[in-house]
Amino acid sequence: MRIIIIEDEKPAARLLQRKLENMAIKVECMLHSVEASLRWFKENPHPDLIFLDIQLSDGLSFEIFEEIEITSAVIFTTAYDDYALKAFKLNSIDYLLKPIDDQELQVAFEKFKMRIPSKEQVVLDFNQIKQFLVNPLERSYRKRFTTRIGQHLKMISVEEIECFYSENKGTYAFTLEGRNYLLENTLEDLDQELAPEVFFRISRKFYVNINAIKDIVSYTNSRLEIKLHTYNELPIIVSRERVKAFRDWLNTH
């Protein structure tokens, strides 16, 4: 079985290699850019499995598949658990969110052994991935949520919501009028349901509305704290691994 890793962060690539070796899985080579990957695929038989980071030093990894018809199975490795991830999971073997958990790595590899996609499936996968990454605004997103209040159902427009957050295994929407509403959705459900130009997932616990941000201040350990116009219940902290993506989102939208 031939396996390669495509990952621009060399420490992360070496760590993944060690984890696989601990599972008695040998990695043939590690590639760190789109350009290097293109050269390698042109000169070598395609592997059985690719552990693939999404954002490489010189572009997005799907650019590799635009130039070369890859027949390998793919397991995504990414630091971003945004709305596109569920699309990846539907059509690829699996995705692993960094830092990669040993048990999740084992489960993903078992999935690979049970289901190896055909060449036609791989081409479809990356065409769909490209659509999610390049044309996210062409998708339709949730315009409202419903919540039960006693015997009644209340509709909440997304324009009214300052943030979504999880607490005590529940997911809540906090509105401009200062009300909390318990939703049936999880934050993971929202990954594909919220317009990315309006909402950003700053941590595992919070989504924030860009229009509700009042102030952004420096916080400990290179993190950021967000102040919203109305919400003031829990500290809203941008996790360190999401700070760069959050800054890019602010500059883009």
C-alpha cells in the first residue's frame, strides 16, 4: 500500500508520519506545495491514499486536481472546521481536524480500507470541493431559525442574531434584543447553514455576526477578544489557531 502526505507545515507532516508509523503504516513521501505535488504526480505512479492539507504554501490543494486526474483516495487534514468541511466529508474518505487525534486517525484509515473510491468518484469530489471553496456565495443559506417557547414556535431571522454559542450541551442564538433562544441545531450543523460573509466560527463554542462586532482587543497568548453590541454573558475569544483566518475574514468581508 502506497501512502503520501501533502502538508505545507513540515512539523505537522512529520507528526502525522509518526502517528501513521505507530499504526504500522509506512509513508512513501511528504510533499509541501502545489508545485512540488504536481511534479511528483507527473513522475510517479499515483498512491493508494493521500493525506491532504487544504491550504498549502502556494495555493489550495484542489489546484493539483485541476491539472492532473488523480485516482487516489483522499483523507483531508485541516485546521479549519468551517462550512466546507461537511462537503468534504460527504464525498471524501474522511477529514481530520488538526491537531489530529490518534483515535480519529485510526477510524479514518479503517474507512479507507473499507471504501476506496473509483477514479470517477475522485474527480467528482474535487469538482464539488472547488465549488464550495470558490463559489460559496452561490449557495443558499438559512434565513431564519425556529425555537419552541412553551406551546409556541418562534421564528428568529438571522439578521436578528448577534451570535450562536454552545453551553451545557445546548446551542443558543443570542439576539439584538438581548434574548437567548435554545436551538435544536448544533454548531456543527451551522457550518453549512450560515452565510460565511456574515458569520464566522471563532472557536469551538462561538459563531459571531460581523455586523454585531463592536470592538476587538488583544488577549493573552496571541488571541483576540470580541466585544458585541449587546451580548456580554461569556468572554468571546478567538482561538489562537483561528486568529489569522479571522483577520482575513474581516478584511475580505
